[in-house]
Amino acid sequence: MELYHSIIRFFELGGDVLYLIAITTLLMWSLIIERIYYFIAEHRNVIRVATETWEARDERRSWTARVIREALVSEASTRIRGSMPIILTCITLCPLLGLLGTVTGMIQVFDAMATQGGNARSMAAGVSAATIPTMSGMIASLSGILGSLLIRRRIDRESELLDEHLTMDH
């Protein structure tokens, strides 16, 4: 229960932008977990279908065969990449939302200075609302970079393996 109250207090100190950062982070990590699940459960089937389709062809040397091979590799690579562009967008968006929180927090500081003449207590809430979202956005982005790096390496490796596996000779 104390953890719950600490989290609520953190969100109150950080302002409304913290909710946007939390939603973006949740989306980002949901998609990262979905990509991990894809490689564990579905990837083999995608590669198997592409390989079987290619191996079922009688000839593999013509221009048509080359185009079909490129289409198979492209389709499988698209399935392998999956939601990676959205993950990268979320990684980029988190620090920007943190900066938005900084701006809104500084507006609170300037508002407190204008209405209360520089009262330190009233300015402290604005400073807190300015720094917490910045820190949260950076931490969320860094965590996403770590997760996406592992997935990107796997995507690159699997795409290369598929390209090498579907040979033109027959």
C-alpha cells in the first residue's frame, strides 16, 4: 500500500505529462514484449513458409524467380520487423514528452513568481513538476533503447539468414 501511495505522490509531483510518459512507456514495452513473443512462438513458422514456398519452385534462375524470391524475403522481413518502427517512435517520443513536462513545470514556476512574488514554496512545486517529467522521459527512453537494441540485432540477423538461405541455384 505504501508503494501505491509513493507512485501516486510521484505522479502528483510530476504533473499531467507524467501520465503521457507512462502510457507511452507502457505501449513501448508492450510492443517490445510482443516482438520477443514473435521470435519465440511465430518466427519459425514465417521462415518455414517462406522456405517451403521457395523450395517448391521448379526453377530458380529466371528473372521471375528472382522477383518472387525478393518478394518472399521482403514479406518475411516485414513480418520480422513488425512493430519496430512504433517502438522506435515511442523511444523518441519519451524524452520529448519529458521536455514538455519541463516547459509546463516552468510555466508553473513563472506563474507562482507572478502571483506570489517569488515565494519559495510555491516555486518548488513548479520546479518539481519541471524536473520529474524530464527524468522520467529519459529513463523510459533509455530502457526502451536497451530493449530495442536486442530486438534490432535479432531482426538484422534473421533477415540476413533468410536472404542467404533462399538460394538462386537449383
